[in-house]
Amino acid sequence: MQLIQLRLLSFKNHRDHRFDFQGDLIAFCGKNGVGKTNVLDAIHTLCMCKSYFQSIEANTIYHGDPYYSVFGKLEKDGQHEVACLYDRLKGKTFQFDKNPYARLAEHIGKMPVVFIAPGDIRLIHEGSEERRRFMDMILSQTDSRYLNDLLRYQKALDQRNKQLKIFNEKGYVDTLLLESLNAQLIAPAAYLYEQRKAFISSFLPAFQEHHAVLTQEEEEVGLNYESDLETGDMATLLMENNNADLDLGRTTRGLHKDDLLFSLKGFPLKKFGSQGQIKTYLIALKLAQFDYLKEKTGIKPFLLLDDIFEKLDEYRAERLIQMVAQDHFGQIFLTDTHKQRVESIFSEIGRKAEIFVLET
């Protein structure tokens, strides 16, 4: 899979910008604020139907414009066109070879992608929602049933929480309605739990291997899956916590409370890891994500590296580039403020990057 052309229209700070790509190593260089990261985000949008950074679509549009568009030409068993179009009034349309999808979920997995960005530190320091999102983004690209069941679970959870709040405020419970809402939540939960558990089991060895290569050390790294469903199925959890849910007006236990526990040498990474150790841990996670997606889809994902040289020490940065420049990886897009640094790093490993210099 190779992206050979990318065009942005009114996407973030790019009013109209076209890129034509020839190789596998592509760099976007320029001062801070010229829109390097936004180009990577446009590629992510073509792969995942949404921005990596922005959840509100209207905020992705160039100032004052009525819409944005992102177009790509793709080599993948022939040449294809992919397009994401968002209009403030009409909403989002996604097309593959000019044919619109009935549901955006139909596209997920056709163009697997891995994004490594400075903001990934949220995985370590913020709440469990970020770590569930990490699992969900990977599994949604490899298993259409997982994605569909996840959407079903989230919709059912929102409906149940809304109704629990109404019951709490009115002091009255419609038992039949609550049982119906419970059933909608129970149905997808078992499959999602089993897939998350199986994912961690197969993901862990690749993660540990990448971490060892990056550090050249034998540091014990851990990655453990924690779920309420370890102690009982979803139906049992809902029954046991029925009164608490009604008192609080929300669903207190379930799959939506799952978490990943990150450790280094047996201790919580968040509390005891240095900045360098945390960055290395995160990069190993993302490289293992690449391996998992490649194995499950049979496609080498796009690898997007944002500002990677600014956030790593020279040794770790060089180790990373040596790893990703191997044939094991596919097309790589990266950003950096210094063109000469990119040229120098790739020259040292005998590779040449295709460099685009962005200006304001």
C-alpha cells in the first residue's frame, strides 16, 4: 500500500495544498506553525475517517470556510481514489473510488495506520478512556464485528445512562424499560471482552521485543489488561450494581471501565518511569501496533511520526529510524523542524528521504 498523492482543501491551515509522493520515506520540514502535523493528520483522516487530534469536525475547517476536503490517490492492488468531505451544513461524506459509503465504519481497516505523536503521553498520564481508545483503534482496524459491537455498546451505554438519570430525578423506575436497556448492553459485551483479552495476549511479545531493541537493555516491561468482566459477565455486573446505578444515575461497572496497566521492572510506569523510559515505552507500543495490524490485515500500515526528533534523545531517535527504515515497514511520513537533520539521519543509515519544505 502506497499513497502517491495527497490534496488538502480548507483543511486546518492548508487552503489548497497538493503533494505527489514517489518513495517510502517522506518528510515534511519547516518552522513550527506551518502545518506539518496537519498533513499527517490529513493522512490519518483518510485512513480512519477522522482527525487524530480533533473530535469536533467544524474545528478542522480553514477559518470561515464552509467545508474541508481531503483527497488521496492510493496504490493498492491497482490505483484507487479516496476522499473525505465535510460540510458545515451537510455533514461528512467518505468516498472510495468516488463511491460514497453508507456507513463510515465500512472504510475502517482498508488503510491501516499508526500515528506516533508527542500527545501520546496521554496514554500514560490520563484516565482509562485513553487506553481503551488505544485498544479500540487497533481492533477496529482488524475486526469489523468488533467495531460494530463497540458502536452498539457505546450507543446502548449512552441510552442507559440517560434513562438512569431520568429515573434518578423522577424517583421512579420502569423495570421493563431498564431490562430492555440492559439486554442491549449485554449482547455485545462478551465478544468485546474476549477480543480485548486475546489482543493483549498476542500483542505483548511484539511489544516486549521492540522495547528491548530500542533500549538494548533487558528491562522488564509489563502490559496487563484489567476488566470488571474478569469477575463476572455483563448481566451479573448489571444485576449486582443495579441499586448503585440508580442512585448515581449512571452505569458504574462494565466494559467501559476497562483499563491497561503499564509497568516497568514491576512498578507502575506513570509513577516511577523517567521521561526517556516513558517515551521509549510509548514508541514500543506503537511499533507493536504496526506489527499487529500488518499481521491481521496483510497490509503494511502507514507509519506517521510527528516531531519525533525533538522528543527523543539522539541515541533513541537513531535507533528508531534504523528500525523503521527496514523493509519490514512500509511507507513512512515524518515531520521535523530541521531539513538538514532529516538528511543527516537518513544519510547515516544509507537511505534518502523525499523532503517537502513547508512555508507560511
